[in-house]
Amino acid sequence: MSNVVIIGTQWGDEGKGKIVDWLSEKAHLVVRFQGGHNAGHTLVVDKKIFKLSLLPSGIVRKNTIVLIGNGVVIDPFHLKKEIDELKKQNIKISPKNLIISDSAFLILPIHQVIDQLRENKKNTEKIGTTGRGIGPSYEDKVGRRGIRICDVFDKDNLFLKLSELYGFHNIWLRAMGEKNINPKEISEKLWDLGQILKPYVQPSWLLIDKYKKNSSNILFEGAQGTFLDVDHGTYPFVTSSNTIASQAGIGAGLGPTDIDYTLGITKAYTTRVGSGPFPTEDKGDNGISLGKKGNEFGTVTGRQRRCGWFDSVLVKQAVSLSSINGIALTKLDVLDGFKEIKICTGYSLDGNIINYLPSSEKQQKNLIPIYETIKGWEGSIVGIKSINELPKSAIIYIRKIEELVGCPVILVSTSPERSDTIYIKDPFSSN
Ligand code: IMP
């Protein structure tokens, strides 16, 4: 038995979906433990494209059970839509292979209204949220007025809870010159939808406990990335959940000693969507080229991602924050054709050299990256499946990354296709 956590080591969009899908072949259970439908995973399986936001990527595997843990915020209407769309693509989804935690909090339409209004009315720099209500839902959770999925099955209580919640938010909506929202309609819709979702719902810790006792392999699938973590990221330009590995325990219901291996997913360059500091951002030709070749457009919002060179300072910090055991290096093929490739090895800040990301927003914005340049490679590495077949410069690049971030690269992805992966070590057989 082995439990593996997968997390993003940058600002999300590292290509986690493909790696989770690939590893889920060995997993009996795949678990999402934070975030919501702000995440976007594109899976390419036998040239068929699957787009997932809320459902764990293991859902496209025939014999894998997937769990949406208590740490996830669920828009139940979106969930239903995503299930229906996958079913249309001939993916079988039933309470036999999809389980939803009974204590996961809901994202309600009012959360989306608030998320979007706040962004539109903000005078200072916008966060650039996905507008899906993630932040407001998590706020209600810690404000102890949130609605959990288990609340949906008690009709009278649901209406009472919603009335309290909507009453709270209507004060702010009125102050913003907006209309009050009445919870009656949503209460009825939620009740109806609850009846459809009910068979899928059970305590997530209990299910995990069962799998632990059966010596199963469990894969914990993180969303977003380390520097979008609400505690450890580029605050306030972050999401509203913890995205680092420790959250797997909290957001699913198990302790830290049950985690055997943490795999950090790392893109061979850096991207970020939305606002906020990005020391290695390249607004020139190289950044444009990375964006075009890497097809760097958000799966959820379609927004163009900001692009730049690999930042080893960030990834080294992510390795420490999540005790990462191994790195899966993705999109290495996007660097095909670059004559020179740069790697950020440190920052200059007010005349001093530092090798970590400072917490202060102002300092983060003033960082000047220090680069080391290595030679690019000729030809294409798309589809290569063995490390020995890679050009020498690509191997040098990988070794340099390992040296700088202090962690071995154990997987290399050379195209979006499931099978185009160089496999060096299996995280599930790490003991
Ligand atoms: P929110 O999670 O919608 O509140 O957005 C907060 C920030 O996180 C914004 O900059 C988003 O662009 C970013 N973000 C949220 N989810 C993802 C993701 O899955 N990939 C990359 N960025 C994300």
C-alpha cells in the first residue's frame, strides 16, 4: 500500500491532470482535497479530449474510484453538468465510482455574484479570480455560516440555513447598490438536486479509512499550485484554499503519517494566470513563443496565461513547503527550438541577492531574476519515452533543475498524450 500526494509547484496549470490520470492506473482511489471548479484539467486519452474542473482526473479510468473530499468547495449545479457532459463522452459515472464527502461545503449562486461584483468594483489591482465563487464560499466556511452538502437533505433546515446566509450577504449587496436575493428559489433547486446527488454522498474520512485498512493505493490530487496557497503563496494574489501537500490530510480526512510520497508537478518553464507578482515573466518574444507553443490558455476561463522562464527559487521553496520527494517535469517539449534556455537561480532585491520568495507583496514585485543560460536542443522531443533518447542539452537542463531545486526528476512529460511520458521512478513503489 502506498499513498501519493500530487501538487503543483508553481502557480497552477503545471499539467497535473495528465500525471494524475497516468498514475491513477495504479491507484484504487483518487481524491480531490481542495479548491473547486476553478481548477481545469485537460486529459488527452487516445486522441480524445476530456475537460475536467471538479471531478478527480481518475474518473476517466475504468476501474478507479474517485472521491471529492471535504476540503473541496462544490458548486452542485456545475457538478451535475460536468457529470452529464462526461457521460455524453461515454464515461460511466455512478455512486459506484464517484463519492462526494458529506461535509464538503457548497458554492451557491450568491457566491458567484459576490466574487464577480467584488472583482468588478475593486479600485486596487484585481486578483483576477476565476469568478466561480471559490473565495466567498471558503469565507462562509470559516465564518461558520456555510452550507454543507449534508445540509441539503433536510428541507426545512436547509431553508433556515440559507435564509441566514443570504441575510448576511444581502446587507453587503444592498450597500453596493444591488438587489436583495431571496433564498426561496435556490432552496427548492438545491433540494431537488440533492435528491439526485444523495446516493453519491458519504463521509470521506470513513471511505479513506476503509481503503487504508485494505492496503490500497490512494492518490491525492491537488489543484492550483503552491504559490496560489492562501498561506504560502503570493498573497493576496492567491486562491482561498491551501494548495500544499499538508492539505491532503485536512481536506480528505487522514493524518500526515499516512502520506508516503509527495510528487511535485513542475512545468519546464513558468506560467501564471490572473494578477500578481511573477519575477521571471517575459512579455517579449520568448514569453509569446512559450505561450503559443505551450497553448497557454486557461481551461476554465480561456484567459491567456502569462509566461516566462523556469524559476528554480520558487520550485525549491515548493519542494521544502510540501516535503516533495520527486518532480514530474511537464511540457519539456515546449522548449523545442529555443536556441538558449534560461533558468532563474536567485533574485536581486534592493542590491542584495536572495534565494527565496519574500512574503511582502512589495518585495515580491521588486524582485529581479538572476539567470543562468544553457544551450537549447535541436529537433523535436515530442513523444520520447526514454531518458536516453533525449538530446544531451535536454538532459543537462533536467540535471540542472534537479541540482537547483534539490529534488530528483522522476517523470518527464513530452506531449499532452497519456503515453508520451518518460518514466524514471514509480511513486507508488517508493518504499
Ligand atoms: P479563485 O481561485 O477563482 O479565487 O482565483 C484566485 C487566483 O487563483 C486567480 O489568480 C486565478 O487565476 C488563480 N487560479 C485559480 N484556480 C487556478 C487554476 O486551476 N490554475 C491556475 N490558476 C488558478
